[in-house]
Amino acid sequence: MDRSSAQKEIARLRREIKKHDRLYYELARPEISDGEYDLLMHRLIDLEKQHPGLVLPDSPTQRVAGKPLPGFAQVKHPAPMLSLDNTYNEDDLREFDQRVCKGLGGQSYRYVAELKIDGVAVALFYHQGLLQYGATRGDGTMGDDISANLKTIRSIPLSIDAPEPELEVRGEVYLSKKEFVRLNDIKQQEGQAPFANPRNAAAGSLKQLDPRAVAQRKLSIFVYGMGRPPESLDQHYQAMNFLKDLGFKVNPNIELCQDISQVIDYCKQWEQKRDDLDYEIDGMVIKVDSYAQQRQLGATSHSPRWAIAYKFPARQAATILRSVEFSLGRTGVVTPVANLEPVQLSGSVVSRATLHNDDELKRKDLHYGDTVIIEKAGEIIPQVVRVLIEKRDKKARPVVMPQDCPVCRTPLRRLEGEVAWRCENVSCPAQVKGRIEHFASRGAMDIDGLGPAVVELLVNKELIGDFGDLYNLRKADLLPLERMGEKSADNLITAIEKSKGNPFWRVVYSLGIIHVGTQAARELAKRFEDMDSLAAAGCQEISNIYGLGPAVGQSVENFFRNTQNLKVLQKLKRAGVSMKSDTSTGYGGVFSGMTVVLTGGLEGYTREQAAELIISRGGNISSSVSNKTSLVVAGSDPGSKMQKAQKLGIKIIDEKEFTEMVKNI
Ligand code: IVH
């Protein structure tokens, strides 16, 4: 392609990608599948490689173009990044209001109340509309230049249509609760210390020196203000709309309040509703709306007088440690888990809590029978925060890590640089079972009827030693098993047989390679045409794939170096499990490349189940009908979406036809 057509095509691709970033990250209304998005990105990367002179600093490709840094440079904030004073109850808030009232000498004023996002404060500097650099708060005067890491966050625009030549936007980088759980799962499998909460996870991620590793973390941002707002703006609430219009992600839960009573009501509402959010908040922030009044009130050396934080109480409970279980994951890591006297904690009864690892056991100096304080980490996983030593029985025994694997008795080992003790016996029944359960699970090979109980029976009876053996099972092997009738045995054999036709990416995912989730598996299946070429690729080649990184690269290389794993792969190959990329995108499936809308009630599936079936078969879900919709699945009382689809001439199917379609992978 000549330079001028390349230039046009590059500009078009950048526009498209920016549009889809916005739809996905800010508006949560994606219009294309991840696969289609990746195709656009790869096309842009290829064209920019051919024409390096056309690469611009705000091209979406620059989000992951950073190289590992030796350390972070320091930057001075043009205006200091202050902190907020905290309040903890209604009376404190009313006192704050009285101070504001006095400070404004009888003028009328309004407040804006918004969520206090529990993440990491950052400042973003735009010069002539281009993101020039981004920094942490640091000590408020100097911060770390973490530009390369911030650029990996897709909800941060790389360029904006700003009227001002200089604009400093401030916000909170955070990790969703879902991502936090995913990250800690990986940490756990790798024998690393988990993050205590999403805030620490976000902070730890932003401090990484390799931006490619940061890109894996799926961080996000909510912006909440500006260093020096443009003169055209008079109020904070208005400024939030201005930032939203520029393409920033602004939290939608924001309220303009006429007086402090309204503020208090709004705060109380969110104290009740905070669990409904997909991210952590640790309170609310209350700000005087008018900029002129903010200036009039001024600031102390560390916090403004026009704003205050209302912190929610930490949610903790005291209970008794009954016993400790040492549970084993599919990678052999041993995790101590506390069995507790059941106790009510923020809406649920807690009877188990993770104790993380040996270091944590020692640090907390846990003894059996101890009275312990528990808290929900990131309000998700309960954990033991501390022990009430004064309540300890004199004869209490300390909790210690076992020296041998609680399942197979192999001596446990602690590898250098890891906090975890591992059972290194790859044939340890707990690991064997864990790997087979993962292989058969919904998101992986989706073998119906092969849950943990059946896996347990099959392994205990030595009918299988790894997931490759599943394909040699016959009905006669299954019939003698407990609670296995003719029909279930037939169904299981059929389900195993059917799984051979799963697309290649699912096979890659089901191998249980550390760091290779569904997204990475799809990426790998797209890049490598079959298992042999994937096995032959080294760490470097994989690390360089867009969206993957060194951790994935190393883990894939290690997996294919292990002879035991190669033997299992051989079994899969012999059985006829698909070892080749079946479509050019690696997505495969009956809904491949389709954008599907679900409307009305389905009898046989919940919304989530139907959506999962579509996604796992290559499709993409959209909540509204547009001319991008490929198919509408209409249940009972479908309503206006169906009418719109009819008008646009989009194919509509009913539940029966849907069931027929999902029978095909
Ligand atoms: S406004 C002068 N608004 O809370 C400080 N801060 O404890 C103005 N934070 O450092 C900050 N959500 O990192 C503001 N909606 C919000 C916020 C918010 C979270 C953080 C921010 C700040 C810390 C103060």
C-alpha cells in the first residue's frame, strides 16, 4: 500500500479503535466482539510497522509500546495534590457544613456528593490535547512519572479535543472486584503473596516497571477533578460534564445537593448500596459546587476547606478459629483455610476465611481456638485481620504449616522467591483432580456431567490419571461407579466425545497453563495455527504478541517443556481433540463474529446462561438492537427490541431454534 493510502487507512483505523474503546470502557456498550476489535488493532499495528513515520503519540498502538523502565522519574505537580480530611458520622458532616457556612459569610451554596473510589490518585497532563505524561500523587508535591503504565489503561484518552493548551485531569485508578479476584487466583497458583484488597492491587500494578505486564491487569479510572479548571467553568458539577464530554470516564453516581441533609441522605444510601458496585468505595466525597466559593474557602497545607471525605465504617467481626484446613490447588500450592465459628458479616454468614500462606500464619501468630477479627478483603473474600491475644487460652497450640502434602505425603517445598509451599508431585491426586476439573469446566471443554464428584470417583478408582485418559473411558468403566445409571453413563460418554470438536482456543485454555485465561488462549489460537507451532514458540515470541506479556510467555514455554504435559497432549491428539485453529480468527463457533441481542424471557436458560452459551460459541452480546445486530433471540414478551429488529430486517429466532443452534459448539 502506498504511503498516502496507508495514511488514510491508519487514520480510519485509529478513529474506529478509539470509538470502540469509548463504547467498551466508558459506556459499557460494546458494538463489536473482542475478536473484531483485535483484528482492527492488528491491522493498525501491521500498517504502522510498514510505515514507522506515520506513528503518532496518540495512536492506540502506543498503549503497549513502552519498554521496561529501570525506575520511575520524578515529576513536580504544577499545583499540589492535596488530601482530604475525614469524617465518620452525621455530626461530623454537620460540623463541616457549619464551617463552610461561616466561611462563606451567609452566601447560599450547594454541594456535590460523589463516590470515594478506593484506588490510587493520579494526575494526567494534556498539552495541546495530547497526553504528555501521567503521575502518581507521591507526597503531593512530587510524584512518580508512570506515563507508560497509565497509557495501557484504555479508559484514559491519549488525546482530547480540549479548548485549553494545558489541562491537568485528576482521578482515581482502580481495579474492579472481578479483576481483583482473577489476579489473586493467578498469584495463588504461582505461589505469590496475594494482594490484600483491590486498592493494593491497583497500586502494585501501577508500580510495575514493565508496561506490558500492567496492560494485563485491566485497570480502569474514574476522573474527579482538574488541577486548575479552565476559566470557562464555574462549578464542579458542570466540570464533571465537561470532562465526560471530552471522553473521560466520570462516575455516574454523582448528586447535586441543596443542603447538608440531602448530602447525608445520599451518603446513607450508598452506605447501604456499596456492595452492588463492581468496584470498591471506601466512602463519599462532598465538595462545595461553586469554584468561586471553593477559592474563597481555600485550603490548609494538606487539605481543602471546601471538601471532605465521609468514610464508611470498616466491616469487621470477631469470631473463633475452630480449625485450619490445608487445601491444595491444581498447581500444587497449599493454602491454609480457617474454619470459623459462623458469624454475620455485611450481609452474609462467614464460616471460612483464607489465611493466605505460611508467612501470614506466622505474622498473625495464629493459635487454635483464638478469637480473631475478620474482614472482607475488598468486601469479597473474608480474611483474618488479627488475633485478640488477650483472649487466648494458655494451653492453645499454634497453627503451623504441615511439612508434607496433606494429600499424597510428598514433602512440601518452598521455591526461591515464592511465599507458597508446594507439593511438587505432579501426580498428587489433588492436583490431578484439580487439573481434570478445570479441563472439563464450563469455560474450558464444557463436558456436561463431569463435575468434581465424578472426577473424584474416576481418579480414586484409577480409571483416569490425567485429562487425556478421559477419551479412553468406555460406558462399561462408568457403570460400576456410585450413582451412575445407564443414562448418565451414556450422557457422559457423549459429552466427552462431543468435546473433541471444541475450537482450538478452548483446548488451549483447558490445558490449565498458568496465566492463560480464555482471552490469552484466544490470542494464542489466533497466532498459532496448531498445537505444535504453539509448543515450538518460545517465551520471547509469545511475550511480543499484542495483549500478552512476559509472564504468559514464560508460563507457556515452561508448560511445553514438561515431558509429562507432552504425554497428555499426545493422548488428546490421538483421541482426535482439535489441535488446529479452525478459523482465521481462532474464534470458531456457531455465533462466530455475530452480535446477538437477547430479549424476553427464556424458559430453559437464565439471561446469563444464554449469554455465556453465545459468547463461548464465538458471539458477542449487545443490549440494544442496531444495524450492527446480527441476530435477535426472542423469548416470551419480547417487547420493543423485537419490533425494532423486525423494522431493521434482522433475523429473529425463538428459544427452540436457539437451543438447536447451541447444540453446535
Ligand atoms: S477529590 C483535594 N474525589 O481520595 C483532594 N478524591 O482521601 C481532592 N478519591 O487523594 C480529591 N474518589 O485519591 C476526590 N470522587 C473523589 C475521589 C477522591 C477517591 C481519593 C483521592 C484523594 C483521596 C483523599
